[in-house]
Amino acid sequence: MAGKPVRPANAIDQTRRMLSLVTYLRERPGARIEDVARAFGITEDELVSDLDVLPMCGTSFRGGDLLDIDTDGERIWWHNPAALGAEAAEPLRLAADEATALLVAARAVATLPGLREGDRQALLRATAKVETAAGEAAGASARLSVTFESEGGVFADVDRAISERRRLWIRYYSPARDELTEREIDPIRLVSVGHTYVEAWCRRSEARRTFRLDRVAEIRILDEPSAPPEIELRDLSEALVQPAAEDPEVVIEVGPGGRWVAEYYPHDSADELADGGLRITLRTPEPASLRRLALRLGRDGRIVSPPDLADSARRAAREALAAYDGIEAEQGASGGGRPDTRIDGREQGL
């Protein structure tokens, strides 16, 4: 696609871009998609994604006040630019529930660690103005509060590092290896696909990696500038994990009860088996992460290759069975009931 990004963007950059996009399109009826993408330094896919959001924006949620912007795949058309004209402007009126939601959210964001002080003060000033305008409706918001999960502070630090183009040091939990690792990363962007992730250039592996924020145990913003190599941003809307051609190949055979694996994991092929199962060939930068998948599948699947990964999965299943048998023996000796959770590794040939 044309219009490769000049630099990585975060949520704040995207908001600023979309605000500028409104003015740009109003002054250029029928602008070509490739020209607009080039002007804003983004890909055409990113521009189309922005255009999908703009029709949900306007001076109110009444039909005529929303931006009527669409594209025929080549040009962009704005059918009601007068909706934002001075003659259409009306004072904004908030209902009591709208004022309450806005004030609670604004106060919560103002408490985020890592928020730049200038942004915090601007937010507090705006909040005070809304309180004054809301009058009695603002009273309810004072009795409500929101507490962000622990990843909120991590999010703020990552967002700040992206904005200031600074490197990050993190202690990160890797479930595939069940260990904490320390690494320095050059953050590229924040993405949300079920959970919130930071896509970054990892200086430990010298490769692009994606880190889930709620697995970051500790984070520090470093003085070193962030300098990720120029890489094309991937479209993560369909799948967060997008294997590369050079990643190791793994073959998994699943029974009928494990066919869901082909739906959730990007794969090169999925061949039908006589018993109604599938032989799935996929690639992953961390084959060891599939050990957990093998344990989860139990009798419904097994890793065929590479041999060392298959052996590792069998050992993990044996260890899980041994731990289960030990718990069962202890509960039997004490007269307790049998545990409900079962891990069946015998179908893995154990």
C-alpha cells in the first residue's frame, strides 16, 4: 500500500490526525485516497480505518449532525460539510448521565501515573469547566470513582515513551517459558486485540515483538532515544500473531474435538484426517509456547513435529500427571474428596 508511515503512531497521534483530517477533507471534496494517505504519512489501509470512524463523529448523535463521509475505494466524499459550519453550531447540552460519565472518566484519567503534567493540568481545567456547566448534575459524579487495573500505569508509561520517543526497560512474564525476563524495547505502538499490547522492537532478540501489558511486572522509561528500524506496520485486525516465513514449522494432529485449533491459530495448511480430525501445519517464533496447547488438548491432539517439541510436550504432560496423582494421594490419605480438574496426558502416548 502507498503512504508508508513516517513514524509510529499512538492513540493521541491518531486523534490529532483525525481532527486534521476533517479540515483537510472539507477543503478538498473528492480527494483521492492515495493523495490523502501520502499527505498524512499513513498507509491507505490506516486512512480507510480512520474514515470508518469519522461517520460516528459530529456535533451530536442526531442523524443530521454526524459526519456523512464515505469512499468509493478511490476518492473520498463528504456529503454534509455544512454540519460543522458556524451556522450549524449550537451550544453543547449534556444530560445528567452524560455529564456524570464524562466527569468520572476525566477524574480517573487525571490520576493515571505517567500522564504528562501539562496534559494533566489541561484535563483538570476542562473538568472544572464541565462541572460548572453541569451544575447540580455534577453532584452525582463526586460520589463515584474508578480504579484502573494495574496495567493502567504500564499503559501510561508506554504511551508516554511512544510520544517522547524514548526506550523502555521492562521485566516481562513469558507464559511459554514460565519465567520473568528483563529486556529493553523501542515501543512502536499500542494495540488492542482482546487485551492491550505494545508492539516494539526488542533489543534482546533484535526483532519485532508484541508484549501484553498485564504481563509487564515492572517498567521504566529510559533516557536513551527509541530508534526502532523502519518496518512496515502490520494489520493486526484479524490476528495478533502473524508468523513469518522464516519461523519454525510445527505440525499438530487433532481429533474432532480439537478442530477449533485451526480457527484460532494462523496456519499454513489443515489437512483432513480419516477420523474427522485435522493435521495442522503452522509457524511460530516460539514453538515452546505450543506446549500449553498440547496440555489443553489432552486426548484431542498431539504435537507431531519437530521431535524435540513433541518430547517436551510429553514430558510436561507426565509432570502434570505426576502432580495430579500426588494431590489425589494426599487427599485420599486425609479423607478429602477427589479433585475435579483432570489432566489427561495418556492419549499423548505416555
